[in-house]
Amino acid sequence: MRAAVYYNNRDVRVEEVPFPKIKEGEVLVKIEASGICGSDVMEWYRIKKAPLVLGHEIAGIITEVGAGVTKFKAGDRVTVAHHVPCNTCRYCLSGNHSVCDTLRTTSFDPGGFCEYVRVPAINVDRGVFLLPDSMSFEEGTFAEPLGCVVRGFRTARMEAGKNVVVIGSGMSGLLHIKLAKALGAGKIIATDITDFRLDAAVKYGADLALKADTDVPAAVKHALGGRLADIVVICVANDKAIEQGLKSLDKGGTILFFAPKEPGATYPMPLFDLWRDNITIVNSYASPPFDTHIAIDLIANNRVNVADMVSHRLGLGQAQEGFTLVSEAKQSIKVILEPQR
């Protein structure tokens, strides 16, 4: 079968790879749509394992079920989580599923940028989610990224009425804006370096969009009537963005680190100021099943509209174009690959 094989961001090749064969407890999924995630183009994260088939935001149709599978059948429309927790370790039992050792080692075979994937038994047990009839495959690819955002806001104790600043209006930043709007945020302020994404931020619910090279904290304070934000979400990992975010946060506020730096990188953290102002620092990784279920419900009930975020639909043969669009981050929002064409 065909697969888009990643060598680096500028070298993604469509190659023939072995057709996956399922075993007992497994299912085979025909991929109808697969989203290119921002993490797919983080070369420092991906290059050390190349060549490989990436793609974890998938939706498709189960075409074959292995012996012992009773929860699903051929013909079911599904989205599938690549990482799933064990649900029994001390981390899972305390609600910290995203640091479960099992979650960090599970995946499907080979990856979402191909025609079919084999879903291992553990993923079938707790990482396959039926799509409502009303939900398109494109919308189904948002279950995982929106689930990550759901978990982030849950960790940050987002509540109706809180004022939110989103630093960086890429794909994850825009999802934070949409979810903040759906959750009844007070005012939502977004930043970015490009007019294209600032326009998108306003379209998707931001009350104010600020160029990142301006005095963001001063503008936030003015917009909020002399106060700063209750929650700041860092969706771009560079020092200037982090400094802006910290200076835009009110006393007693929470800063959510959503985008990571490379391993070993340092962060500009004025610890005395954070101590003095009682700032809460949280971070978020992955979308455990609980959060994925919530994300699917939010999409299915039109609480968070994701259909209007798809800016490009490309065939598998155009995978390189898709990676270029996402890595350049200029004129795209969500890029979807359709492996069946």
C-alpha cells in the first residue's frame, strides 16, 4: 500500500510499504482523513526516528476485525488514538494519564499518513471511538487535537468568565480560542506574528488580536480595564512569547505551557515574581480517553465548530506540499491528507 514516508520536513516521499495484517483483538482501519499536526513538523522531535510514517490525527472505516473483538464491527466509522494509557498504574489512578509509561509507548501501525493502519489490541480496548453519523471524517480528525486542548483547559481550571490570553494563533492556539469561547470566557485576546492567523483568531472568537511585536502586556491591560489575564496559554515556544505571556498574567493567575521547547532548553522564569504574585504554572500533554470523549461531544453538538478550520485538503501524493504548508505556518490552518485519493 502507499504511505507518505517522512525523512525530514523537506523530504516526504510516497512509497510502497507492507500492508498491515491484524491479529487477535486488533482491527484494520481504512484511513479516510488524516490531519498534519504541528508536532509532525517539529524536526528536533521527529528527525531522530526518520524514516517513518507519521500521522496520528486519523478518521476512517473499520474494514476488518480480529478474533475476540466485540465492541466494533466492519463498517464502523471511527477515530483512533495512537497513545493510550494503561488505566491501572499509580499515574492513571491519580488522573495523570498523560505520564503513564504505557501511553508513551503505544501507537498504531504504521501511521496515519497511509491507506490502512493496524490498531493493536490495547488501542482497540480504550482508544477507538465511534464517530456520530453527523460527524464527517474531517471533523473526526480533530478529536485528538481538541482533546489535548480540553485537557489543557481542565488542568488550568478554566471557568466561565475568566479572561484568556492565547500566545500564538497557530492551529492549537485557534482551538484554544474556540474552546474558550464555548466555555464562556470573559474576554479572549490572541497574539501572532502573521495577519493571516490574527484574522483567523478574530473569526474564531477572539475579542482582540495583537501583533506579537507590539507591547502585548500593555494592550492586554488596557483591553481588560486595568487588569491582566486570568489564564495565559503559551502556544509558541520561544523566550519572547513566554516573557509576553508571563507579563500579561494577573496576580493569582495561571499560565498553561502547551507548546514545548527542545529537550534541555531553558525557560525565562522570574521565580521571585512568580512566588510573589502566586502564579500557578501548569502544562499539558496528550489527550487521554476521557478528554477525547469530551472533544467528540463538543464537535458533534456543534459547541466547537472545527469544519471551518480546514484550509487544505490534499491527496497522499501531495504530502510534501502539506508538510511545507504546516512547517512554514503562513497561509494554512488545518491541512488534511486524504489517503484514498
